[in-house]
Amino acid sequence: MLSIRTNFIVALILLATNGAGAAACGAKGGGDAQHTTQKNVAQGGYGKVSEPFVVVARDRAVYGELRKLAGELPDVGADFFKSNLVVAAFLGERNTGGYSVGITREAGGALVVSEQTPPEGAMLTQALTNPFRIVSVPIADEEGVELQLQGSWTKALLRPYRVVSGEFLSGGGFAGRMEKFALEGGLSVARHEGLATLLFDLRGVESKRPRALKGAATGMVGKDGKLEIASTDAGALVQKPRSPLRVTGQFTNDGGNLALRFESLPPRLADGYGGSGQLEAAASAPTKNKPLTGKPAKH
């Protein structure tokens, strides 16, 4: 218990100073400054979540739900999320100790979430464990988050959806020109209690410039299936300078269908760009069963 409490005290210090540090780096103008190493917030083998799940928290509401899932996490102010996000990865139940979660940031900014398994022949705690790891990452609020999920997360976490129909209207700037284009592609969804994490893989069709939205975002989802993501990067759907998107949606047909609506948050610059759109998507695979208790099968 002493080491756990110590970790949380360290995490409080890191979270309190991380935002100021990221802002200072940004003031120096170096693009690479936004891609400094993430800070560890919490990790352990006895989490409360017994199935694979991942969270990308970019606002206090989602972070509040994450605190319910993860237990004793430090509180942060709203300003923290202007220059940081929090990523949490829960591995799921294992029948021994020795497992852990890796979250690393590549040079291009992608966050790789991986399972770290015990070496062959290692002496292991013979008890059920639920490994998890939570990190804070310095990032600009208009910057996208690419997650590369490996192992258990891809096999037991994500439900794929295919876009049935969709369109997006984008434009602005001094000229005020607007362009409407169709959306195609898909997205993957993971849900746990009051949270839903979406991994977008959308692209514009027959547009004048390349249009796409890739990345991950977590939002609040109610028992009625209503979804809200307060803020996520607009990607190439909207050209720079741009504001983040607010995403609202509705799961229907027992989660088999998903309707989403996108709307740019108020612009910060008079000549900024924005957009709005919507799509209808249908699940292309059934809900994946919860993983069985015990060590996963070797791949």
C-alpha cells in the first residue's frame, strides 16, 4: 500500500507540473516538443476492470468516469486538458502475476498499447490479476491521437462498423468557401459501462483536397445509447487553422447501428475553418464475448 500511495503522490506532482511544462515547450516553437515522453499516472496488477478496454480522456467528464474505473487517481483542472490527455489501458483478467501493460509513443506521435507477458519459466504470483496502466501525454488540443492496439485489445475489445452513408460540409477562411463531400470507410468501437472509445478511419469521397479522419476518442454513453464526445481533432476533414470537433451520436438496434453527427467547436480565429456532418454506420461483426478467465491463448 505504501508504494501505491507514493505513486499517486508522484502522479499528483507530475500532473500539476506537466501542463506548464508542455506550454513552455510549445512557446519555444519546437514541433517535437509536443511529442515528449508521457508521464506515468498509475499502474498495477489489481485493477477494477476485468476485461480489455482503453480510454482516451481529453475532458474532465471522461476523466471523471475513468477515475471510477481506476480507483484513486489525482484530480485535475479543466486547463490540464488544454495541453494534455490521459490514456488508460486495461489488459483484462489473467490467472497469474507477471503481466503488465506497455504504452509507448513513437516518433510520429502514435501511441502503441501492448501486452507485456512474463518470461518462460518465471516464478509468478498464483492469483488472478487485472493489469492496467495510465499515462498523461502532452498534446495540443487540435492534435489527433492515433492508437496502435496490439494483442488482447484487438482480439477482445473492438467492434467494427462500416459507414452506410455520410456527408461532411467543410470550409471557411477569408473567402468563406464551402465544400460538401461524402464520407466512407469505417470505425471501431469499444464500450465499458458509461464510456465508449471510437477509433475513426473515415475518408472523403470526390473532394477537391484529401479529406480523412483517423484517430481515437472516448466519450460518454448513456444507458439509452446516446453518445457525446466533447472534443476531438477534426483531422483532414477540416483544413488548418481549425477548431476541434464535437461528436454526438446514438446507438440503436442493440448497438448494431450507430448514427454520428460532427460539428466544429466555435472558431478561435476570424479566418479559421470549420465544418459539420453526419453518418450512419452498421456493425460488420457481432459483439465480441468477454475473454475467458485465465491466460490467453498463445498467438
